[in-house]
Amino acid sequence: MPGWNGSETGFMEQEMEILQGTISAVVYQNYENGYAVLRLSVGGGQAVTVVGTIPLPAVGERLMVTGKWSNHASYGRQFEAEFLERLMPQTAMEILSYLSSRVIKGIGPRSAARIVEHFGEQTLLIMEREPERLAEVSGISEKRARAIGEEFKLQVGMRQLMEFFALHHLPAELAVRTYKIYGDSTIELLYDDPYLLMDEGLEAPFGAVDRFAIELGVAADDPRRVEAGILFELAYNLNAGHSFLPEDKLIPATAQLLSVEAEAVQQGMTRLLEGERLVRDTLAGITVIYLPQLYEAETYCTETLLQFAKNSFPEPKNLEKLIRNISKNGGIEYSAQQEQAIREAATSGLLLITGGPGTGKTTILNGILELLGQMQLRCLLAAPTGRAAKRLTEVTGEDASTIHRLLEAGIDQNTGKMVFVRDEDNPLKCDAVIVDEMSMVDVQLLHALLQAVPHGKRLILVGDPDQLPPVGPGFPFSDMLRSGQLPSVRLTEIFRQAQESLIVMNAHRVNRGEMPDLKNVKSDFFFMRRQNEEAVTQLIRDLCTTRLPKNMGIPADQIQVLSPTRKGGVGTVALNQMLQGALNAPSPDKKERPFGDYIFREGDRVMQIRNNYDIMWKRIDGSEVGTGIFNGDVGIIREIDFGTETMTIRFDDREADYDFTQLNELEPAYAMTVHKSQGSEYRAVILTAWNGSPYLLSRSILYTAITRARELLIIVGREETVGVMVENAKKNRRYTGLKLRLQGKVG
């Protein structure tokens, strides 16, 4: 048997070979990890298939690849690259192929031909050293020439960094973010301190960075490693909603993470405290450790909320008459609680309004807006997400925006960090700010909001603390209400019209710990029992494709499927794949782009899964342009352009272009988790009730899901699972100090 050496290891190790050639075709590339399949012309008219981590390959590019041959069961003989060296194209023909592949933004096949015709084999040298000379070419302005030069420099530097990252098994997409911050100095800086990758805005996985640091020779108890571990432990726990950690929990957790002695962690913490990279405080007798930005957020929110609460305004002389007129004009008879809320809005600097579905929060909002308008006060309306802001606009008839847009969020080009144009030095121009869906607002966003609200004006916060807490740290709306220190009105009366809705009544039953009525088949709330995953998914498919659109006149794009979990046969990943095939099947006239676990197709419903303050958008009618697409925004893929490697997505009345490298920020949105649905309302909701983690099968998730439905709610699955969710009232404890600070329990 050829190659057999008679040992237990089987075949002898293949010797490494070196191939050199020009990329003639890019068959496949994964922007997330840099993996690519390409055809390499190696001379003599011969082309071979090369596979491996080859970030951002471009047709016309020359490679020197070191690797081994293998035989793939489906694709035949191919060369597996282990190391590579990039050799820029040399001949005019190679350069033309390279630039014609649109690897450099701003250059297409036609402009590439003109540039190469003018500069020949010196083209790339000119682009690197004298890009302004590109203006010598017909059709290229001086501004465009400079932009092309910057893009070329960026591409070359980014490729080198991505190869360095791939060598050390770091995510290729991380290289893009890192290069934008540190530029050509990145590799040198990382050799000096590999834990720079843990800085804010890079979101690097600690495990990968730690392995990288150890590869570079960093010792287990190196001060840089210990300090990075402490900071990571605190930053990681922000994702669990914690604003701080008790010191006696942080030290052993970090020691276990790093496999070092607690004493080393204590010493690292002392250094970080001395360097003001941590803050130590005492709450209710417990010593706690904060990241500085979280400490600042909590203490500022405490002081500012109490200051707003102390402010009061004289009652208008004709207040009672105004309220009567508003009631009469709207054809509404206010309850005592509602009148109290409207009256306090006229005189209070701060007012919290809370209540469950059907208790009249929308009626209150409209009444307050009418009253403040008659008092000639300018009000600004906001909500945490785009869909919540849109719904607020619909129910009030007034313009509402996201909190981020209200504060004019953006990215500091020097630091890569989020900044807000509106702050204490440049406050909002208004007399009152009203924010809805406050349960979704974390302590950092509240901090930014309070900085921008002019002192001496009114602030009205509306929400339901029984819904899920914010994704980010803290639960400020709940803390504010539970502190007992701030003016608030809790609406408890369910109005007669709302009592006719089983959605509303079942939401309140669930919130009280009672089973919802699952047997009523003549209302707006239905339970459809299924006993296996296949039956659950088949029913959901039928409901979305035929039963609801045909029988109830609810089109598929107004139906939202919700699941407590992403994983499993009835999790959102599997449901999205199934629903995409049913509602937007492959078609010759629909372009599609694979990325990670998904195939994005023209016509797909997709969701932005993280805040991005850089993405440019424009109004469909051309009336406005801006930046920023935010976590939870849902849109439709209108066009995929392989020439420019971009995807155009319409978000309601706006459109944004995504570069293919940004597709990791998108997910299909035919199905989404209940967490992601917060702040939104849908004409029809289908909720899965199946097996899952006890953390996800909870009362708050069931309550939140029910309250997302406007006209129709259908639960599909097991009655037993609904019962488990109702019984599971346990809420994960969050370490948050806002309630204690408002109560003065510091020290």
C-alpha cells in the first residue's frame, strides 16, 4: 500500500508543497472566518482548487501557498493551504483582472481598464504612493482619487492583519474592527499587549485572546493577563444584566477563570483601582466592584432622578376645565387613576406611569400630550426600539423616535466608541420628554437620556416592569418604582372594552400566576395542542402560509412567530429556515448570499441584531439621510448586488446598504426570540410552547409574548409547557444599585 509505514499512525506524513499562481476565480468565501475556495492558475494553462483560510481573496491576486494535497469525496483533488504569502499582481493583465474584480471600492471593470491603460505595470505603486495621480485618468476626480487610495491602503493593511489573525486562530471579522481602530500599528501594539483586543468596541472572545496571548509568551500570572481577566469578568456579567459584582464573588470567579491564586487577582484589582480602571463602593454593607462607566451611570441617574423628582410646576388655573375638555373632545371618561396621572403630568418634574395591558396607558399618553399641548409646551416622544417608536407614533399621532436617534447617536471616529451629540452641554430643545417601553431601557441608556433632558423641564417615563428586563445592565424602571422615592401612578383597572379581549385577560392571569384560558375557541387567543416537534413546525407553516392569510385575512408579513429559544427543532434558527423555504423559496429571479448558518435571499425578512451607528440610511422619498440601524430593527432585503458586494435592506420608510462583511449583524426574522420582540406589537403572534431551558420557560417570557399580539395570539405545543412557564416566576437576580442609591442605602 503506497505511503504505508507499518506504524499505528497509518499513512506517513505528507510533505509540504509550495504552489505559486494567480487567482482565476473565487468559488466561495466566508467573511466571518476567512475560509475560501478558489481556483489558482499555476502556469501552463493548469488551474488547481485551493482551500483554506485565505481572507478577502480577489481575482488577479498572486499567491504563494504552502500546504498539502487531499481528495475530497465530492469535489475531488484539492490543495489545502496552511500558510500563504500574498504577492501583488505584477503584469498589466494581472492588475487589470485584480482591479476589475471590484476588490477596491470605487473601481469597476471600466475604470480599471482606463487606469491600467494609463499607468500599466506601475498602477498599484501609484495607488499606494501617489493616489492623487489617479485624477489624471478620465472620469476620476481628485476627491475620488484620494478615496480610492485610502481604500487600497485599507485593503492591503486589512489583508495582512487578517492573515496574522488567521495564523493565531483569531476571528477574521475581528481583524476588520481592530484595523479600523489601530490601523497599520495593530500588529506591533498586539505584541506589546495582546489584551488590547478586549477593549470596548472590539467584542473579542476572551478565550481566543487569552490563547493568542499565551502563544506570544504571556505567563499565566502576568499582570496584563490578570487585569484583563478581572475586566472581562465584569464586562461579561454586563450581558447577564449586572451593573456590578460583589468583591467576594468577583475574586474567586476570576481566579477560577484564569487558573491563578486569589492573591494574584487581589493584587491585580488593587492596580486597577489605583489606575481608576475599577471603582469600589459599599451598598447596604456589601463591598462591590464596578467598571467606571457603570458606576458613573448609576450615580448620575440617582442624583438626576431625585433632582427631577424635586422639581414641581404651579398648577394651571384652569386645569380641571382643561381635563374635562380633553375628556369630552376625546369621548373618554377617565378613571380616577387616569385623572391623577394627567393632573400630575401638569405639575411634576418627573412622573412614572406603569400598568399592564388594557389599563389605559395609551389613553393616558394621549391625554397628557393633549394637556401639555394646550399648555403650549413642546413635547418629544421616544422609545427604545424603532418598532416601539413607530407604534408610539401610530397610537398618539405624534412623531416619535428611538432614544438613540433622539440623542443623535454616532461613532467617534478616533476611538470607535458610541457618542451622543445631545448631552448636558447640548441638551434637547423641549419642555417635556415622554419615553414609552421603559422596561427595555438599561442603566447606560438612561444615563445618556438624563444627560440630554434639560434641567428644570418635565420627564415622563411609561412602561410595564413585569415584562422582560433590558438586554443591557440594570433594570432601572423596576428599581425606580420599587424604591418608593419617585412620583408614580400605577394603573390597575382593566377597562370594559379590554376585558372583551382574551389576550388582555390571559396576560393578567399569567402575571398573577394563574393558567391562561386555553379552551376558549371564540376569541382572539387560541391554544393548539401538538405532541411532537414535527407537528408543531408543520402547523406553524400551515398557519403562516395558508390558514391565517386565507381564513382570517392576515397576510404572512403581519404574522410574527415567537419562540423562547434559538436552539432545537422549534427554536428560531430551525423555524427561520423552515419559514424562509415556505414563504420565500429559492427562485431564478431572486439572488441569494450564503453567510454563516443562513442563506440571505432577496425578499427575506431580516433583523439587525446589534446596534450599528455607522450604517448610512436614506428615506425612500429622498427627504432625509442619516446613520444608525439598531438592535431589533426589522426590514426586507430588496436587492443583493454581487458587483458591489452589498445588500440593500428596506426598514419601513428607510433603506440601508450593507457590505457583505456586515452580514454577521443580520438574522432572518420570520421567527424571533421573545426577548427580541420586546417593544414591538404584531397583528398576529404564534408562540411555541415546547421543551427548553428553565431560564427561558418563565412567566415573564410568556407574559411578554402574549402582550406582543394586537389582534390574535396562537400558542402551539404542549399545555404542560404553558403550565411550567406560569409556575416559573423566578427572575434571575441582577446586581444593580439604583434602587438602593435612591433609598440612600450607600455605605
